[in-house]
Amino acid sequence: MSHQTGIQANAELKKYFSKCRDGKIRVLKVIIENEQLVMAKHHSTKGSWEQDFDKYVPSLIVEDLPCYILYRFDSKNSLGHEWLFLSWSPDSAPVRHKMLYASTKATLKQEFGSAHIKDEMHATVKDEVSLKGYKAHLSGVSAPAPLTDREEALKELQESEPHTNYGTDSRQSTMGGVAFPITDAAKQGIVDLQKGSYNYLQFKIDIEEEKIHLSKAAKISLVELPQQVPSDQARYHLYIFQHTHEGDHMDSIVFIYSMPGYNCSIKERMMYSSCKGQFLEIIEKMGLEVAKRVTFSISCIFYLSVCIHI
């Protein structure tokens, strides 16, 4: 899984990338701010790349905030000076921030110019962000072929996820998703759905809390279902679809993922996409057998019988 965040470098940063080619800039710090890649700080060349490393790089790091560091070596290739691309993603940073930076890394590399990047390093503790730490990284580099940008983003996303244990018989997620816990009220709603108290549940993600909440529980008809979907926010929905198939009466549980496009922030779109797989694992472990998973569309809502049995 490799998310497309839509985040790009702002005009100032793009202009500064060109200035970096003159050999006078030693290091550049880039952060994500207001859904853009922006320049946070930079330093000029003073000594050799080894002499400048500990002078500049550790001071650019903020304990709980991910960032990117572009550090210029003294060596050159046919295009000019070579650079180190350092991703700082501390374990203490919020999961959503780590995911955002991991997912945007490939875009920054492309905009800076991947051909200028000689080496890459991913750091999670401050000891790694030093000349000694970088040399330890070099000594640990092995022979296998480098990962693609997509593989690297996936690796960082997986490393940023909390390690969640659902029990000894739980299956490993193959979706590379994020496991946010669901609240007690949400769990009770699922139990009540199984008992028949409701036939419809709606869930929302609190991005700040990093929890999944129950936002609505009701008994509704199929015709009323599209009216439950917010036009400006993403949601998960569970609906018990009562119908007849080949002469048999059936109660099929349908999971619906509604995402109103660009009316949502980049963070919200990414979090709902990333949490979906693990959310489904949780509800299935609670005994719900989901017959069909659909992304919201009016046509599929009104023809759920076809959607379920294809």
C-alpha cells in the first residue's frame, strides 16, 4: 500500500532547490505545513561534509516532530553534488504524522531530483542523527538491491504502526493498515447490531484521539441509507441488508466506506483509507460476518443485491 497524499513543495522550496545546486548550501530541513512541503531551515557550507555534519544536523531535529533533512556531500556525480536524504520519524510522534511523512517522501525526492540523492537513511532516535550514527548506517548497508519508492514508503508505514495483538489466533494483516482502537460505545453498538436492536451503524475516526467512535445507530430502510452519508466527512457504515436470493431470505451485513473526495483534508482521507482493513478485522473478530465491502455510490446502494452476489 502506498498512499498518494497530494502534498507538493511550495513555490519557495522549489526555488530553493535550484539554489542548492551551486555548492554553497550544506543542509536543508523540509517539513509538512498546511498540506505543503516547506523549507524550515538551512545552513551554508563551512567545512568538509564530515566536519559540518554534527555541527548542523542534530540541531535541526525536534524530538517529537518528523521532518526531512537533505544533506550535501562533497562528492559529485555527472549532475552535480551528491546528497543524503534523511527521514526523521521518532517513535514518539503521532502515528498520523509518521504516516503522512512516510507517504510523502517519494514526492519530495522526485521534486528535489532523485538522481542527486546518493544515499538515504531513516532515523527514529537521536543517536542515529549524528556522524557516528550515519557511519554506523553505512557499515550496516548490505548487498540487496535498493527498494523502490513504493516499497520504502510501505516499509516506513509499517514501522510507524503500533504493534497490535488481537489474540493468539489472530491472523496477520496483509493490508499494512493502522490499528486504531474502537471505543466501548462502538463495541456496544456492534453487539446491539448483532442482537437486532439496530440495522445500521455509522463510525467516525477522531484523528486527534486516534480512536474510532460510534457516531450513529438506527433502524432505517434501504431507501434512507444514502441520506445517512455525510457530504463533507468520511465515515464507515455497517448495514444489515434484508433481501431474498434464489428463494432464500437473507440478512447480509454490508460494510460501506464513504469518502466525499476532496471535501476532506488529506489527513482524513489517508487515515480512513489506512484504518479500514484493521477496523474490519476487529469487527469480524467480534463475530460479524461481512458479506460485501463497498465504497459508497448511489447505484450500488440501490442495487445491493447485485453488489453482494457478484
